[in-house]
Amino acid sequence: MKIKPRMTKFILRSSAILLPFSMTFIVVLITLYMLMDTNLPRFVLPTITLVLGLLLWATGIILRTRSRFFFAASFHILTAYLLFLDDLGIFGMHSSLLWPFLVIFTGLSFFVAGNMHYGKPHPMYITISVAFFVLGLVFLIFASDIMNVSLISFFAGSFSVVIALLILLLSRLIINKTCISLETVNE
């Protein structure tokens, strides 16, 4: 199926705004769903999310600019799956536990987008994916009350360790730059 170049250009330009908007729209809806603790009609939110995800996936295939569309599509499809399971009552968990899963799904979506763009795992996408995945797991641990310590007190207690690691990292970078510049001067 061939799409006119003008239409392709319009879709690609509008996707720079519409893709983040669609993801933000779903996340805001889920946030309102969690905060109001109301019962929406069953399967409405998962169906909207799934339809958006499938449309984005198809657009990525048709336009052959996959990573941009597959990132948003995989996020929507994973979120729809989670919301379907929640509506079916399979988890039996409070809706406040949905947020950590969304962060984990963001990490998985980066991994999918990187694989689709490069045809194999790419370090840039893997790094972002792992960061979101770990952050989601940390949020899940604290949201599910596995740890009896609040997230704020945990970070306050580990603040000095984080600062020390950052100082070590910066000093290492400075030493490496100094060594590289000395090597170029000697040549």
C-alpha cells in the first residue's frame, strides 16, 4: 500500500506532537482513575488504549518509521493488557499499584523501539530501558508496602552514598579527559 509523500510528511510531523500526547492522555486518565478511586465502565479504558496501540503499530508498519511509532504502540498495548487484567479482577490489587507498572512498561517500550529501529538491542535504548525498569521496580516495592520504609526516608538515608558515587564518577571523567588531552599533546 503506497501513501502519498505529502500525507506521509504530514503524519510524521504531526506524530511529534500526537505520540507524546496520546501517551500522556492515557497516563492522565489512569492517574485520575487511581485518585478518584471510581469504577469506570468495565473495559472502556483498556479498549481505548488497545485501539490506540494497534493504530500506532499499523502506522509504524505502513510508514516504515518504526521506532517512533513502536515505542508508543508497545506502551499502549502493554498498558491495555494490564488494564484488561485489572478489569477482570485477576490481580486483586488496589489501583494505586498501576503506576509502577506503567514505568516498567515505559522501559519495555524503549527496548522494543530500539530493537525495531536497529534490528538488535542497542546500548542507548538498553540503558534507558534498564533505568525505567529499575525505577518501576523501586516504585513497585514501595507502593506495595514490601518495605516498611517510606520512599522519602529511603532516599534521605541514601543521599550521602549517591553524592559520593557522583563525585567518584565525575573525578573519573575528569581524569580520563586529562589523560586523553595529555596523549594528544605528546603526539
